[in-house]
Amino acid sequence: MPELPEVETTRRGVEPHLEGRTLRGAVVRNPSLRWPVPPDLAERVAGEKVLAVRRRAKYLLLECESGTLLIHLGMSGSLRVMPAGAPPQKHDHLDLLLDGQLLRYRDPRRFGAVLWHIGPIELHPLLQALGPEPLSDAFGGETLFQAIRRRGSAVKLAIMDNHVVVGVGNIYANEALFHAGIAPTRAANALTRGDCDRLASEIKAVLKRAIEAGGSTLRDFVDSEGKPGYFQQSYMVYNRQEEPCRRCGSPIRHIRQGQRSTYYCPLCQP
């Protein structure tokens, strides 16, 4: 599933092609995504100027003059900038039309979304209860400490909760906990303020490195030019079960938490 670095990589890729340009309409081939594409989307976006291309958590926000297009990539979605008239393939469900180009939404599993919202986008039901952005000044050690100090759940599950901090998906939670030297099974409310300072710092660092590498490509993800991400080449623990730790040489352990795979080093993360 595309996580925050993959969505941010996509945002940076499409922004130069969209910002300041006028949408000429849309072609919807299959409206049956996670939530139905609005039936009048083509009419709503026609003539709309794209004022900004932002990201909130894993949602892409195309801010227009009369409303905002909210796009979620789901489990297998991608956005590609292509020449106008490029023939669609099987899973190309929607095009946003520009002069001479189009923005194509592809989603084999159809678990993403393309929605139109009028009014303040932060009040959209999908966004209004979200926690702080991990790369913003609103998130830090004190923020994290206050958010989890009454939570008895495992810290890995806590930092993957979008009410605590947005966009820290499974891959990057594993990696950040390793770099912070914190066991993923440790109770969140057992972390000290110093632990939270260290963990918040590593969450920021891991996400920034992943964005610089273009995200991770395990199955489906490609950026707006069709290129894969390369952060998986620098994983310290994720998907490295029984391989030697890159720091101490101990075998990487694997467990299940919340129906997700967790990887950690038993020596580096006591």
C-alpha cells in the first residue's frame, strides 16, 4: 500500500504539471472505487484552475477555485502524467484532462478514491479527525508523549494510529522504531519523554530519507513518471526476517501485531 513517502513522491511529481493550470474536464471509465466517483465530476472540474497540490496524511488534495479534489491511492493506485489521447489500459479508471496532457488514475484493486469537496477541506469527514503531520513543526517529542501516555497498546500500533500522527505506515513504523532503539512490543505509555523525543526524531528522519529515495516499491508503486521507489534497498529490519542485523549481526525477528508484520532486532531494540 502506498504510504506517506509514496504519496508525497507522487505529489511532488504531479505538482509542476497541475499547479496554475486549468482542468478541461474528466473521463470516468469506472466510478466504482472505494467510494463512488461523483457522477457529475466531469462537469464540476471543467474550467477549474488548480491553485495548489497539497497532501494531508495519505490524501492528495488538488485545491481548485470552487472546491477540492481529494484523491487516495488505496492499496494499488497511482497517478501518471501522460500525453493527451494516450490509450487507456485495463485498470485506468479516470483521467483529468489538461491542455495537451492528462492525469491518469490507475488502480487494479479499486480501493482508492477520487472525490470532490466544496468548502474547507479540513472539515471533510475523512480529514477532520486526523492527527498532526509527522514532518511538520506540529509533531515532536512532546506531542507524541502527550498522545500516547495513556495508551497501553504496543508502541508500534500507537504510532500507526492516524489520531496520534498521520502517515506512519507499517514499513516506516518498523524502521523508525529500529533507529530509535525501541522494541515494537513495548507499551506506549511506558515510553519516557526522552524515548518520545528520540522516536519522533527518527520518524521524521526515516520519512525524509524515504521521500528522497522516491518511496518504497514492493509490488505496485511507481511515481508520476512510472519509476519505482528505492528506499527498500536501505531497510534495516523490514522484510528481513532471519537475516543478520546490519548493526549487530543478530537475526532479525518477525512477529504479528494487529494483523501486520513486525520486524525488529532483539539486541538493538531491547
